[in-house]
Amino acid sequence: MAFELFQKIRERCRSDSLERILTLDHQRSSTVPQNLKGGSSQHPKGDDPQQHKEDHSHHQKRNNAAGEEGGKLLSSKYCPNTDVTPDWAEFEGCFALDMMTVDGKTKLKRSFFAELLDILLQHVSVSESRTHKVLDFHHPHQLQEMMGHCIELDENGRDLEQILSDCKETLKYCIRTGHPRFLNQLSTGMDMIGIAGEWLTAVANTNMFTYEVAPVFTLMEEVLLRKMLSFVGWKDGDGIFAPGGAISNLYGMLAARHTRFPDIKTKGLVGLPHMVVFTSSHSHFSMKKSASLLGLGTEAVVYVDCDCNGRMLPEDLMRRIDLALAKGEVPLMVNATCGTTVFGAFDPIIDIATICKTHNIWLHVDGAWGGSVLLSERHRHLLAGISSANSMTWNPHKMMGAPLQCSAILLRQKGILHDVNALGASYLYQNDKHYDVTYDTGDKAIQCGRHNDVFKLWLMWRAKGDMGFESQIDKNFRLARYLLNRIRERPNFKLMQGPNVCFWYIPESLACEEDTDRYQVELGKVAPKLKAAMMEKGSMMLAYQPLLDLPNFFRVAISNPVLQESDLDFVINELELLAKII
């Protein structure tokens, strides 16, 4: 359905006099490369309609079927060999300025955007196709040399023919983050409605600081924030969309500091006691970065021990707070992480909130990854006690699948964001406007200009509703359990604890050395070698990392809505295959 919609848009962009058919090399684009077959030479199960039985709702079945049908339509018409140059002769000698004249040259505009839409549809189709690579890897110096003809900026502008070529060439070498076997980040996949929302946002091209320039989007932001706050359990809270989870965490620490020492806004940190922030040893690095930016210093961040699952230990938090108080330090904030970056662990909010209440400490919850679990009736218990927090970070661009970037900072108490950030710039925030100026929300933000990250999420929520997102979150957990069970069956895989699927691949040559001194060192070399091999081959992308004293291991965090069990089977088989050649 989504692909058909985009096709209709494309056809309406064209006039009859400008319609033409591109020369395509379908045979090459639809052939499965031998090096992508992984551990099996059979057709991927993900293309088998029976596989869709795992999707329990009728809504999901329709979406998946539409996606497959759309892929077939596009592979036959809109998936040319990317090495074939389309016929763009009509754009030769035409420049951007020609589309900005008074008459607008409507036919030129329509034709240009129709061709651009073709390029985008090709990328969407290839990105979601299991018969295509996740990436065509080149080292930086190689890619620079290959793209040298189109990456440099010149004194004179290039014509529209070259601009279209630049767009096509750019996507050719991009990582296909919508590919079912791209599992490298917490944010994966391509939501068609979200993409449509991002396109409309670009066309509207407005700023989010005042109602007068963003009337519709300002109201949509209020609706979204009210919706998200209701899932947290705050009836009269506050919030704003921010450029990423790290900035949302910065807002949380800023709000905590302002609540405790409001005069810092005008007088600075001079003469104040040393403030400290507590966070788990598995938490995101943005805690240190925020402390640095706010003048607390990175040494003000106190790391609390975790259990084997990566969850903060409340007893160690109490011990470290007592130590800080004994030294005359001020415990400013505790950060509880719900969905740690690596393990995906959820800190015990109820126990942490009790400690914070006892000592009057601000409780911030970094739910960048795990906040979306609130949408699932089955799994929201992982955030039990969230309504006791003072602030929360929530990134819909992760588990909910919204296009990057989409993050919100939510606060239990209204007015703090405005108090700490507002400066009342008179050229923007006049109090004598003819409408309700409480909708001029920009003064709550750190920055002035603020991108519209609202509409794409609003449109997705309209399309899916609460139930659609709940089904999506539940599927993520179901697939994670499936992968865990499959890995347990393989002797060369060793699982680690944590909701995210974290594991080592242990080659047979290393398995017999587990009790030796060199084992940890050699084990840490396996994941980087396998990662290099999969990128060179282009078959998939997984993330690896060390953690504290643990050597490099793989992490799979599931967020791509088109992911199926067969893709996870491929991951396991492909790792075993790659291990034979490293």
C-alpha cells in the first residue's frame, strides 16, 4: 500500500509530455548474489507468505503483504542497476534558479521531483530487499577517490542533470539502514509513513519556536507530548522535542540543577558546593558530557555498580550517596537508565525513587531506548514506578521506528523548562501578540531555531494508533526471544545477560583455551574480525563493543518493523560462515 501510494504521487508529478520509461537492468538487480546466501542456499524464508503467521494482528498482515507486493512492483520497474545512467538530457543546461523564477517553470519542477522520487523509490526498494547488500564498503580514501568527481564544491553551480546524478550517487554508497539485516544501531528500519512525514516537514520548512510560524505543528507537538506524558502517568506535566537523546538528558540535568540552585542561571556557579550526579556503570556517556557542559565537570559523575544483568544496584547507590554527603558534596541527580545502550537493562525505578525521595534528589530516567516499552501492556512493567521520576528522556526514533531524529524530554512539573531557559527575546516572544502566547513554546528550548521533529511521529501515530505501536513493540520482544533461543542451540555462541541479545562467537580454535591467560585477549579480537568480514562482504551489519572488563562482544537490538525470524536465522548462519574465512 505504501509503495502504491508513492507511485501515485510520482505519476501525478509528471505531465504526459514529460513521461518516459527508464532503461532498466532488472536481471542484475533481482539476482541473488552468491555471497549473500549465508548459511543456506534456499530462498530466504522472509519472502515466504507463510512466515507472516508470526504477525498476530490482521493490521500487520496487511502491511507486510503490501510491502511484499510493493517490492515486486518496484523491482520490476524502479530498481534499475545503479550503474546505468538514466536519460536526464532534458535537465542539461537547466539550473536551480530556473525553478525559482516568477513563472516557476511548473513542468520543470514536476519533472525534476518525479525523477528525484524515482531515485528515492529505488533506494527504498533496494534497502528493504533481502537480495541486495546492506552496504558496498570502501575505505575512506577509496570512497573519496571514487566520489571525487561529485563531492567537491565548485565556484559555479551545476545543472539539474548533475544534481540528480549527485543524488543517485550519494544513495548508492550510503548504508542501507532500512535493510532487514542492518542491526548495527538502536534505530533501524524505514517507516513509510514516517518518511512521508519527513518529506512534508521539509516542504513546510518552518521553525518550531512560535505559533505564528508553526501553528499546526505547535498544536501537534502539544498533542504528542500530552499523549506521551499520559503513558508516563503525568497528568499535568511538560516537555519539548529535542535534537536527540543526549540533549534530552542534558535538559534533565539542567532542570535538576535549576530546581536546586535557581540562581545559577543569572549568577553562575561561583561559591556553590560541589554537586554530584549518580548513574549506573552501564549508562550512556551523555551523563558525563552533560556534567561537563553544565560546569559540574566530568568528575562529578559517580558510577554506581550493576548486577550481572546490567541493572543498577540500589544498595550501592545508597552507599555512594552517603559517601558524597560525608564529603560535603550535594547529590544533585540520580539517572536511572531504562534500556541501557548495550545490555538493554532496565534499572529498578521503584527502589531508586524511594532513595531519591529520602534524600530529596532529582530522579531522571534515560528511557531513550526503553521508554517506548510503555506502549506495551505486556512489557511496561519494566518501567514500574516511572511516574515517581522528575524527568524522562524518550526517543521514538529507536524502538518506535520514527525517522531520525525524534526525541522528547518530559517533566513531571510544568514551568521548569521555561524558567531555566527563557530569556524573552523581544523580536520573537512579544507578550502583546493577538493570540495566546503560551503556544510560543520556543523559549523553553536551549536553542533558538528548532527543527520540526514532530509531524512525522504525529503522522505515524495517526496511522498506527496506540494498538499498532503496541503490536510493534511486542514483536520486537518476541523476535529477541527467538534469537536468544536460537543462539542457545549453537555450540560456538556464548550468551550474555541482558534484554538486548548480547553474545560472543567463540571459534573452535579458541574454545579449548578458555582457561588460559590469553583467552580474554584473543576473544576480544574475534568480533572486530567478523565485523570487518561482514562489511567487506556487505551481507549484514552488527554492532560490537567491550563493556567494562568484558572483551568485545556482539549486540543485537531489534527495532526494524520488517525484521522476521528468517533474518535472525541468517545472522547466525552468516556468522558461522564468516568465521571460516577470518
